[in-house]
Amino acid sequence: MPAGSHRPDSGRALRIVAVYPSRRQRVRKGDFGRLIIAGGSERYAGCLAFCGLAALRAGADLAIIVAPRRAADIAASYSPDLITVPCDSTFPEPLIVGELLSNADALVLGCGVVRTHSAHNALRAIIQQCTVPIVADAEALHAIAEKPSVTSGKRILLTPNAGEFQTLTGRPWPRASEDRARAVRATSKRYEAPVIVKGAEDYISDGNTVFVDREGSPYMTKGGYGDLLAGIAGAVLARGRTPLQAARVAAYLVGKAGRLASQKYEEGTLASDALAQISTAVALARR
């Protein structure tokens, strides 16, 4: 494809089988990625469980949540598959996250954090000290928008929705397809990082090519799908793939899982229903 082009994405084009090759018999815990998820607040905890369990369903071996104590405790009670590390502050503490990152393969940052000056400083401090690939989601995007240079030299994926895109750029998400393609490409260049703008159609760019993922369902309107996407993207990063690959794989798998779930539940489709279909979506994509 020529520079500046954009094209539809699909499971076949993604070669998901390359991300999920057949496993050897002699493997062990950690071979397929250790992921840190730093976020949460006194108010928001469910997003952490969604993110962590999506990462595990997408093949990560460990999902370790760092969050304020109440959020960490709620996530721990949600599933014994999740490891949680509580903080005494109202946001994930940079010192604790930094210690855990020394034995991790990737980081998901920002989901569920409440918007305060102190929290933004903490999120930027985590990015600055991080040496593994990062998925920046939710409040991490607001922290980055205040100081775009923080992403320079980092292996980082930005995952805004339409509102967060406006925070990052100061402009509303365009309506026309060609304008959206130009906007996501320009945003990727500005922040020196791949970007996925989430919506009914996901627009993904590395500053050059734009991919448009149309997998999904009109029943995917409830909260939580962005947390699933962040978790899957983190799992793919933890396998050693690039931020652009992580964005494309996560967009496709969340859409596929949501479509499978909506075939059964239609109007009642929940993000947790899509979570339960992630493993099936991976298996189908590998065929």
C-alpha cells in the first residue's frame, strides 16, 4: 500500500495466527507475557477486572492490577485469576508500579483513574519511568494531552474514544471517513505513537497507513468494551508485538467477540458477554 493510504482491516489481513502460533509442549508461566494494569479509584473498579480478564483471555499469563485499595480489593474479589496490589493513595502509585515493571512485559495505564492534578502527575511519572510497551487509556490520555512530549521515545499505544480524541487534539472527531483517516494519521504523528480511535468503526494509524476495523455489532453500546480492548492490546504487547499490531489485533478481537455475544443477547449484550467470547474469537481467527 502506498504511504498515506487507508484500508479495511480483517482477521485474515491481520494474520492473527502469527500472534498466536501453536505452543510448544515445554512452556511455562510467563512465557506469554506478564502485564501490569495500573488504574482505578474509589469510584471505578470494574474496568480493572474487565481489562485484566480480557488480557488473560487473550493469552497473557499474568495480569497484575495496581490500584487504590478499594478498587484493588473489588477486582480481587471478582476473580481469583487476577493478582492485585493495593495502594494507599487515590491513584496508582509510581513507586509501586515501577517496582513491578522490573519484571513485566507491558503496561496498561489509566482506566478508572479520577481526574485530578495529582493523579495526572502520577500517570506521567509512570510513563516517564516505564521501559516496557504501554497502552495509554482513559485518564492517561488526559494526562498525556497536558504534556505531549511525555510520549517521546516510548513504545506506546494511544486508545482514545471520540471524546478523548478531542482532548488530545482540541478538535472534534470528524464525521466523514476521509477526514477521520487524516485526523488519526495526524494525531499519530503529533504524539509519535500509534493511535486507535474507538467507535462503531475503529480508525488505527501509525502516522502513515490507516486501518479501519469494521468488525463488531450495533449492540456494543454499553460500558466496558474499551477496557476489553486495552486488556487485549496489553496482552499482545506483552507477547513482544508492536503497538500497531496490538491495536489491530485488539480492535478485531473485541469486535468479533462482541458480535458473537450479540447474536445471543441482542439488546441485552454486556461487555462481560463479549469477555466470555474472546477465547472463541481468537480460535476462529487462527483458523
